[in-house]
Amino acid sequence: MALERYLIYFCVCTIVISTGVIFIDFAGGSSNEQTADATLEQQSQLPFSERKQVVQSNKNTTVISDHPGNRLIAFAPDGRLLYYNDTFDRYHDVDPIANGSSTVEVVGVEYLDLDTTRQFVQRINLTTGNSEIVYTHIVPRTGGPHRWHDVDRLGPHRLVVADIYRDSVFIVNTTTEERVYEWHAQDNYPLSGGGSWPSDWTHLNDVEALADGRIMISLRNQDQVIFIQPGEGLIEDWTLGAESEYSTLYEQHNPDYIPKERGGPAVIVADSQNNRVVEYQRTDNSWQRSWQWSDTEMQWPRDADRLPNGHTLISDSNSGRILEINESGDIVWKITGVSNYEAERLGTGDESSGGSSAATLDLASQGTRDAETSQFKSIVGLIKNFLRSILPAKVINAALIVIPSWMSPQSIGAVVSIILTGGFLSSLLLKRSRYEFQTPIIRQDE
């Protein structure tokens, strides 16, 4: 009985301490005060000349589409907030108009009412704030994924659209709004595969128009990056990955194509559920892994761009980090505390269009979760590794995306501690109460 009493005291103290950790984190508002939501919103209200540096400086402007925060954010080279907009309900793809320009095109959505969603492509000058809607399309608002994630420009008046709602890709003339080409995933893939039909079958989340006329497409729920030729269809022998072949790709995001003249053909892609960034080189008519990178903190990355200087810009969504790593795999620049979907470094070309392949650059892979790179490498690290060992990656990443941005790894560990300790305490108290579960529930006599 004495042992049980001490165990109860221990459990109560653990829960109180864990609750205190969560409260301190909540009162602080963010694990990174400089990039906390309130700080960025406050800075956005000031004239640019009065804003302070909030992130590490860089030679170029960095633009971030924030999901699930639903903001478009840009940081100037000196680390000050350049642009901040939370007008619309979702922002995804961001593409620069031209090298050296401060104008971008962004894909977003606006919920017009409970039943209607407006998809749009908006052109924004990040310096002046001036903007114009380039293209819009209305779709029913559903509980499943229906918001476009990516659009790529084919010329002054044509866009290629990744239509996640209809599991298709189409090319549209923005002047006439005529769809001049359309490819449907159903033409080549069975409904029995992928996600549930019709709510989230392919989760078609990325499209890229290649210089040779082909279109590269990401089918997230089929774990594949595919290539189509408009007018001809799927080029089957170029497909990267296979459904449920998770060692290759596992629900990837934002693949970028590197052509032969820059050391390809190669594809660099955020291998999201595998918590890594990976590159595949086309060799002897097949795809071979040529590079990968991850660290202890990486959790559900959703974008990776190869820069002209050989560095790689990574959007690590569930860790709230934007990272720039050099050829040796070292982190040389980062932003923390900002939820993200995609990051774009202006002046370096669209996505990876200015970068070379890992094989050409002889990049160093980093595939192990090195404990020395972790900011919290003791108790929290043990908890994270334990959870990774018992829970599927999809479960962990789905939970992390809904966790409030102010929660640090300590708070997440405290929540886990409360749940586990609370369960143990309940079993102790139930045992001491002399109640037992039967049908019906009765109390034992003295």
C-alpha cells in the first residue's frame, strides 16, 4: 500500500510539472518569439523602414506559403519582414515572375460560402503590395481536398493546373478561359488504388511544365512522380516510384526536375512521410537514388529547391523550419517557428530551375538522424524516437499539423507525459477503489 501511495504522489507531481511546462510555453506564445504569429502581424502594421530584423539575413528575398497558418510571408535579404498577407483562406504554390524581380504568382483559395470555393492565381508585387488576379475557377466546397496546390506557367497566356479536385491536369488559356488540353488520372490508374474515391483518390499536388514539352506530375496517394506528353498521355517507363513502395517515395510533395544540361535527368523531391529530402538520377532507363538528406528534427518536409550555388532550400513543415543546406549537408541558414508549405528564394530561378543535380555536384548525403543536430536531444528526443517506433508516420504527421504553433517539443513531450501518467494513475486509483468491471458494474462488499 505504501508503494502505491508513493506512485500516486509521483504521478500527480509529474502531471503538475508537465502542465506547468505547457502553460509556460503557452504564455510565451511561441518557441521562437521573433517569428511568433503576433510578432509578424505586429511588424506587418509598421512602415518597412521601422521594422526590425526577425530572421537570419540572406542575399535574396525568401517567400513562404504558410499552411496551416494560411498566410503568405516574405522576408527581405536583411531579415526584416517584407510582405505579410492573410487575406485569403489558403496559400500553396509560389513562383517568381523573373530573376531579380520582387513579383510572384501564388496559388490560393477563398471560401465564398459554405458550399463554394474560389480557386485563384494571383500576381503580387511584394515590395509595393500591388496585386492582380490572373485566373479564377469556382468549385464546390467539400470536406475532402479540393484546393489546388500548384499551377505552372506555360507562357504569357497559358497555365498548366494540378486539379486536385478532379484528379486531373489541364492547360488553360487565361485570356479565353478555354481548356486546350486535359489529362485524367482515371485514364491510367485504377480507382482501387490510392486514397478513397472520390474524396481524396490521387491527391494530385504538383505539376511542372518541362522545356521539352512534357509535364511532370505528383500523385501523392499513389506514391509516384509521373510524366505525360500532351496529346499522347502517360509515359509509363519514366514513372518514379510505385504505390506502397515506401522505400522509394511515401506521399511526396513538390518534385523538381533537373534536365540533362544541368547533370540530369534527375528529380529532387520532398519525401514527406519518410521525413527526408531525396534525389533520383535517371541512369540506364531507370531511377537510382543519388542523394538524400534528413536530420533529427525533420518532420514531414513538403518542398526542396536546388539553388544555383549548389545549396538546397528545404521547407520542413511539421518542424516549422525553412533550411538552407550546403554541399556538405550542413545547415548554413534557417528560419524557425514558421509553419510552411513551400519556400521560394527569389533571384535563383523558379524552384530548382537554376540548380544542378546531386550527382554533378557530388553532394554529401545525410540519411541518419544525428543526435548532435537536435536542439532537444535528451528526453524529448527519446519520446520522439519512441513515438516513431510505435506509430505510423502518417499518424504522427497528421497530429503534428494540427498542433498549435506555440507548442515547442517540450510541450509535446509534456502532453505525452500527461497522457501516459494519467492512464497509469487512473489504473492505480481504480485498483484502490475496490471497484471492478463486470456486467453490470458492482462494488465489492467489505
